[in-house]
Amino acid sequence: MFRTGRGFADGDRLQVDGATVRLSVNPRARRVSLRLDRRGGEVIAVAPSQRLLPAAVAFARERGDWIVERLAEFPKTTPLVPGAMLSVFGEPVRLEQSQGRARWLPASADAPARIAAMGEGEGYTRAVVRQLKRRALDVLSDRTAVHCAALARPTPDIAVMDARSRWGSCTPGPTPKIRYSWRLALAPFVVADYVAAHECAHLLEANHGPRFWGHVQSLVGDHRPHRAWLRAQGAWLHGVGG
């Protein structure tokens, strides 16, 4: 709900110099503050309590110029629409409109790989994302098995997710689990493979100490270019399908 009056509530949105600001009550916050939400393309005004929401609104309005400048820095979203071209693990893939269930069509001698799906708008996007998730799970499961074999570890349970704060996570133990962001499918293969190696190395080392990075290097070599790519292009990856 967009608010223009004095009665504000958690989750309300307001316009500040043409930009959207969402209000959020977070009891763990120590003070009123502003936070960038790259996924939603908006700024969040945080207050420690409901009582301080008007102060958060006032603070956001005082920082109108800063909000507009920060939002202008956000990468543009990349819509998933028929005719668009994607790079999936480095392979060109064309999006097509079709009837019936969404499907992945392998590349042929005269055409790139394709994702064919029906519908339009958000429905079409969801169908394409489901295919990308399946592709991500297939490739990352294969690479995880390869790296686990090299480390003499059993292959853990693997799944894909859409986390915004990390590209992968590893839960070691008697029943280890590894989770990957499906958006790694949109990264170059070597970058996604580095993330798989990174998470597999956590099966042996739960920290980021020298022994951990030694395992990563034994699997993929110099990891620094891949980490740099994710830092530079991560926001773009999260904008695909936005």
C-alpha cells in the first residue's frame, strides 16, 4: 500500500522524489536507516519499532537525492521474453514461444539450444525459470559429483534455490547438503564450476582458511578471476527475469 499521510505501517510504500521506498520494522535495528533492495529495485527505510516509522519516513525524505542516485546505479532488469538470447553455462540459448509444456531443446547443426514455453508475462517467465533451474541442477549436480570424487567425499544431497545473499551453501555432517543459486546457470561454466568446488571444499573445511583455499585450488586452479566475475556481475544475474 502506498501512503501519503501520517499513519504508516510495516510494509507500506511511499514515493520519495519519484522513487519507491518501502517501510520496514526491524526490532533488531539500533536506529533509523536506509537499505538498498537490489532485488525489488527500491530502498527500504528501516525503523526499530512501529513508533519510529514516521522518523524513518522523514529520514528518507531528507535523503531523497541520495535515494535517486543509488537507484540509478542499479543494473537494468533483463526480461525473459520470446526472442531473447541467454547464455546458459556459456552456451547460447534462445527463448521461444510454443504450445504445450515448457521444454529444453538441445542445439542442432543450424540452431542454438532453445527453451520453448507457452504463456506471456510472469507466466512465461516462471516457465523459463523452471527450465533454467532444471538445467542448473543437472550441471551443478554433475560438477559436485566430480569434485567430491576428487576430494574422496561422498556426493551430498543437492538442490537449487534463489537466495540473494549467497551463490551456494554447504551443510556438512552425517547427511551433508549443498544448495546452489539457480542463477549460476547464467554464469560462465568455469564460474559456476568454481562455486561447486567452493562448496565441496566446505565438506572438508567449514572455514575459509588456507587449507580450505588449498582444496579449492586443487580442484579449479586460480579461483580469483571467478570470484571477481561474481562480484562484478552478481547484480546483473539477480536482475535476469526481474
